[in-house]
Amino acid sequence: MSDSEKTSSQDDQTAVPAQAPTPQASAPRASVIHEGLPTQLPDIDPDETQDWLDSFDAMLDDRGRDRARYVMLRLLERARQHSVGVPGLRSTDYINTIAPEREPWFPGDEETERRIRAFIRWNAAVMVSDANRPGLEVGGHIATYQSSASLYEVGFNHFFKGKDAPGGGDQIYIQGHAAPGVYARAYLEGRLTEEQLLRFRQEVQHGKGKGLSSYPHPRLMPEFWEFPTVSMGLTAINSIYQARFNRYLHNRGIKDTSQQNVWAFLGDGEMAEPESLGALRVAAREELDNLTWVINCNLQQLDGPVTGNGKIIQELEANFRGAGWNVIKVIWGREWDDLLARDVDGVLVNAMNSTPDGAFQTYSVEDGAYNREHFFGADPRLRKMVEHMSDRQIEKLPRGGHDYRKVYAAFDSAAKHAGQPTVILAHTVKGWTIEGLEGKNASHQMKKLKKDDLKKFRDRLYLPMSDKEIDATYDATGTAPFFHPGKDSAEIEYMMERRHQLGGSIPRRVIRAKELKVPGDESYKELKQGSGKSKIATTMAVVRLLRDWMKNEEIGKRIVPIAPDEYRTFGMDSMFPSAKVYNPFGQRYESVDRKLLLKWREDVDGQLLHEGISEAGAMASATAAGSSYSTHGEVMIPFYIFYSMFGFQRTGDSIWAMADQLARGFLIGATAGRTTLTGEGLQHADGHSPLLAATNPAVVHYDPAHAYEVAHIMQDGLRRMYTSTEEHPHGEDVIFYMTVYNEPTSQPKEPEDLDLEGLFKGIYKFGEAPESTGGDAPRVQLLASGIGFPWVEKAQRLLADDWGVAADLWSVTSWNELARDAVEAEKWSLNHPEEQAREAYVTTKLEGAVGPVVAVSDYMRAVPLQIAHWVPEDFHVLGTDGFGFADTRPAARRFFQVDAESVVVASLRALAQRGEVKPEVVAEAFAKYRIDDPTAVADVKQEGGDA
């Protein structure tokens, strides 16, 4: 019984109104009905209603359930045609959405395209098999592309627009495991050589750039791949926000993207990832009819069936229909059309509806006799339906995703559909055309084809290759030869002409963006003047500079502010009435705060991307904006500001993909630090994001203490990412991550002799010890970053006034960059044994500095400890290790022992270990400041809890 039939029977059982124990009779009311139909509506004409119900019951008794179901579906269809508000069904029958009589004329040469597919299938499989010869065995995946070859080739030959298309190229997200098929096509086109195919997954041993990456990785093959896709789930959400960003560019008048479409290839197993389905409503709400997903439903994931007892296509259809997408199912090949036309009783459709995926997977590997017995044999009417067919014909009844015409019809319908995003659910068999792999649970792990497998595969593809050719190559190399029909062959000429008509070969990544003219020093003067008697948080310094950037004639319109429902938190609500929140439909209501100066305002050409409570969506927007210089030839500058705890910790995989896509931009981890976001507690207290950032080679992290540092860092970020140098003619492929704080502090004026090199490299000397301490006083070096700097400033005074100790102050703008520089210095020295070893920058800066070094930040100790190996003196670190909690800043800092008093005790202890102060002094200071007791600071007031 189908889902719809089950529902119908349940509805029948609940159709009688429940009898509530009331003293008075009431008008009959409809009981609760499933499938989202209206509930508890008053019946204004009970007699007429009863007539309809009686008529339905009579039809059911006379013609049976199948006929009754058909008539009900037709009535629903007619109701929608007349705009009667009847909810849509969650799913339709397990048959093709597009009926045979509605299929369009196929414009290509189907036989030529079949041969092209055969060549690509062969070369893709041979490439992976060769990569797993003895002694190499670098892995790869054969089965995924074999199941989806028809899906890709319909697109390549008829739909996917290249970079040179008049209206701009499409953005194509290739499923990661299908990469071998794309390489194989590029080989036929002459874009890749046979030598490169033989170097699949061998990216350095033959020389950099001489091999092929395992999956789509733009950072590894920057002229070939455009979108990284192999981190399951990210393709889905990134493609949605890419399509949305295309509309954003168009609506803001930056680029006409009306002819460009986004196509994303995904797997049915991949749909289990939260990111895969989590943003469906965004695409539907914004009516992204420039987006098409093609889900390869081969019913298998890595280990076995996706939903063996269920029906993944029906499940996904319900998900997408419910979210507001256009759904096209491609389930059966054309050989089923005649059988379905004979299905006057609906018995075949009923069998299709009720057969679980696990059974269909079994049918795909069994012979015709088995299928006749187990699928068609359960009902005499089904058995009679196929009595004219041989077992071989039954065995070869194809799935729709392998039927070129059925797939073309689906793509054509998707391309023409307006007002909704489209998903194509294509039923395929994993490993299709390779007998040893087809439909097997282990097919994903099968990476090597034996000689007999290869010959059967050749025969299945009708490939003009002799046994002798296969034997000779296999005996010599352990695999078969590649096949190329010759560049002048009819097949190659056909495929090249098709790509020429569509705008050139794909995938292809090109950079055509014009270099930006970035703001000069004048734009940064205000922040460099300091705050005078006022106090401002570094978050406010960042926002103030962002406002100035947005007013700049050259880059203003190219700034893309992004926030996940936190603009007000970061003091950016003043941008609402001027920059406006982007909404493709404008604002169709009067805002509740419309009479206020800082009113909420949405507009079609709004600049602010307000992502709601979705850091994953915000990261997808940042990725689309940050790679616009290559995808669209338009430089855009994403400026994504967020709670730092919910950045790398929540969406680190997305940031990794952003780096792989060679996207650039600013990530601002606001409300940073484990003790600074007062009162929020454990889940909000970030004490480790710099460490997570350090794991991403493309991320340049800074933790500025002062507003003038913020100014220089942001100016340098623009310079590095968006201007041309000899080494980086298109700008550097890096992402600037800056942690800033919501605690107001006094901002000093920029020193006249500021060490800019040190600021950018990660450390510079801020100030000498007070002269009052004298030249013979014990001396320490205090290092701090971010909000930790006021702590060492106070510690410097306490050390001088209470203990006669001199302390020099160092501002560490980036522990991460210091550590990277040190590692690079050691690596260089390792590779140049005959030359003088390079010295780490931090070592050079601290050489000659007297006394132990004490470092502190609002992060766990591991952050400053990155540089421990290269600090030339005794190195002592304080940090906020452990979970955060809710309390005042003074209490939290005393608990973690990072406040000024704790720095003083740590400094005295370091000096005592060197014999420069007596141990009793340390004990005295410990008792005086009670650094182990948070209650000692219970009466200390704090200010500026807000951002």
C-alpha cells in the first residue's frame, strides 16, 4: 500500500466525528484530518456533504480502492487548477513526474552521446583502477560516477553554460566522488593529458601541479575546479546561498546574473547531513528558480542502503514539497512506459509504491527470473502484464536516471520552471554498467577492476578495444589502457561543438575581476587618534571603520556586511535605515519601529545580509561573496561579524571549504574571550578560537588590543586580499580573522614611532618600564594580546609601585602569525643546511630583553604556548583554560587567574625561580591579592557589558 493509500485508509477510520460528552447537540464539525488538511471547520450544508460522502462510498464499493484513489487525486488536481486552497500532497506515486506524452523533443544525437558516455565511463574507471595498482594504492571511487554519468552528460551537452556564454556561466557543483568522470571528460576534450590521468591522486611526487586532486579542490587545481564539494552537506547549503548571492548582485545593480543558473549534484545518502536540508526554506522563500539540485538516488550510502526499509525518494519528495520546492522524479526508464500504460488497475503503481528500497537494490543485481518471481509474481495481474517479456528483458528494465531522454526532460523542465527552486530525484544503480560493482553494498569501496571485469565492462559499453590490447596493458601495468577515439573523430567534434555552443569547457575557474582602489591612510586617521577620555570596545572600532568603508566611493558598494541576527548586538543597527537589509521582495509591511530614527528597513537593493539565526548560512554567504571575484569577475568584500564562539567552533568545516574555494574576506569574531562576554556563560565564552583558526592555513588571525591596531590590520587586509603585487597579481588567497571584544577600554593614540612591521608580524614593544623603578630593579617582559593588554598595563604599575619590579610591555597582535613564521624559519633552515639558519621573528624581537617573559591573553594557555619554543628567555603563560561560566569580568578573571594581580604574582614567581627576588615576596603578594579567591573581587564594579 502506498503512503497516500495508507493515509486514505486512516482518514476513513477517523472520518466519524468524536462524540464529546456535552449536554447540548452541536453542529457537526470535521475531525482532525492528516496531511495538513483544514481541521474543525463548520459544515454549512450537512446534507450536501453527506451526498458527496455517499457517492464516494458507492464508488469505493463498486470500483475499488484504486479507482477511488485515482478520482481523489484528479479532484485535488482540478481544485488546484481553480485556485481552491487545498494543501499539496507530501508525495506522489513512485513514478516519473513527467508523463511520456509531456516529454520534449530530444535535440541531440542520442547514439553519439551514448558513445561519448561510454568513453568517459571507461576512462574514469580505468583511471581509478590504475591509481590502485600494487605499490601505489591511493584510493578513489569508481561506482559514483558510473551511476550518474547520464545525469552529468545531459548537463554537459545541453544545459551547463560555460564562462564565455553571453549571459555569463553557470555555477556547477560536481559531486566529489564523481570527479573521475569529470577528469575523463576533460581528457577527451584535450584539457588533460593521459599522463595526468595516470597521476590521479599523486599531487606532489611528480612535481607540483603535475597530478590530479582526489576531489574538486580549487586550491589544489585553481584553473580547473571552481567549487569544493566533498565535505558532505556543504554543497547543498553553499549552492543555495550561491544562487541567492547571484540575485543579490543582480538586485544591487552590480552584475546582471539573470541568465546564470546554479546546478548542484548531490547524493541521496548525503541528504542525512543537517546542512543538506537545513536551508531549503531559504531557497523557496526567495523563489530561487535559478537553482537546480540533481540528487543521484542510487539508494546506497558507503556501507549499505540509505533507507532499506523505506523509500528515500518518497521521503525526500515530502521534504522538498513541504519546503516549497518544485520536485521532478525520474524513476523509470522508457521501457517501463508501455507497462505503466497497461496498468489499468493501478496494480503496478501500487507495487512500485510499496516496494522498499532494499528490495529494489536487490532487484538491480538479480536476474530477470528472480525479478519476475519476486516483483511481478505477487499478483496475477502483474505476472500477466510481463508474460510477453523474456527474463532478459525484465532484467534490463532500466532506472530513470540512466535514461538519457527521461533525464533530458527533467533538466528541460527544471530550466524552464519559474518561481521555485527545483530538485530532480533521479533513481539510479550504483556502479551501473560494471557487473562486478552494480548495486553491491561494498561498491563504494571497490577501487580495482580485474582483467575479466574490464573485458565485461568493455563489452557492456560496446568499446572498440581488443582483448589483446587489454591483456598487454594489464600485464604490464595492472590495469587497462585509456581510450580516445582521436581528436578528429565524430564524437570529439560533437562534444566540442556542444561545449562551444554553451560557452566553453567546464569546470573552469578564471579571474577577470578588476583590481580595487582601496582607501588611503586618510580613512584610518580617526581610529589612530585614540579615544581621549572616552572608552570604546574594539568591536566598536571595527564597526566604526566598516561604516567609513561603506561610504567610500571605490569600495563602498562592494562591502557585503553579514550577520546571523546580531547586528544590534554589535552596534550596527544604525545601518538599517541607510544601508538596508537585503530582501528580494522589498518590505511589504510597516515596521513596528518605523517612527524611530534607526528604524528597521528591508529593500530589494539592501546591502546588509541578515541571515537569521544561522551561522552556517552566514558562512555560505561569506563564501559566495568572497569568491565572487572568480565566479562573477566582480570583487566583493564579505564582512561577516559573529559571536566568536559560534564561528570556528560551529562552522569550522565551512571556513575550511571557504579557504579551499580561494574565497577572501573578513571574519570578525566579536564578543571574544573567555571572560569578556560577561554573564553569558559556558556556551558563549570563547577561549580557544585562535587555536582553531591556527589549523586553517589560509586564515590570518589577529587579536588587536588597540583601535589603531584594528585600523592597520584592516587596512593591511584590504591591501593583501584585494590589491595586486608581483607575487600575488590577483591578491592573496587568505581570510582575515580578527577577534574583538565588547569591553570598553581607553584607546591610546598611535605612537609616533609605531613598529608597523612588528604589528603585522605579530609582536612589537609598546612601552618601557617606568623610570621610577631604577636601572637595577629586577625586570620582566609582559606580553599580552587583545583585552589582556589592560591587565599587563595595570600589572606594570603594581609591580613598580608595590614590589619595585620593572616591567616592559609588548603588544602581541598575533600569536598564530608568530608561530607560523617560526615554523617557516625552521623549515627553511632544514632545507638550506649549508646556509646560516634563519631565526624566528619572535626570537629576534625578544633578544636582548632582560628577565623572564610572562604572557597572558583571554584564551587558554595553548594559544601563547604556540611560540614557547622560540622565546629566548624563561617563558611563563597564564590563560583561561577550562569551561566558561556566567559572572562579572573581575570574578571570571580572578577565577582563571589572568587579571593584573595574577600577572603580578606570576611575574614575581618567575623572578624568584631565577633567584632575582626572594620566595617570601611571592607568598606575600599571593596573600595580599588573594588571586585564588574570586570572592575577593565581589565588590569590583564593571562597565560596558553590552557590545
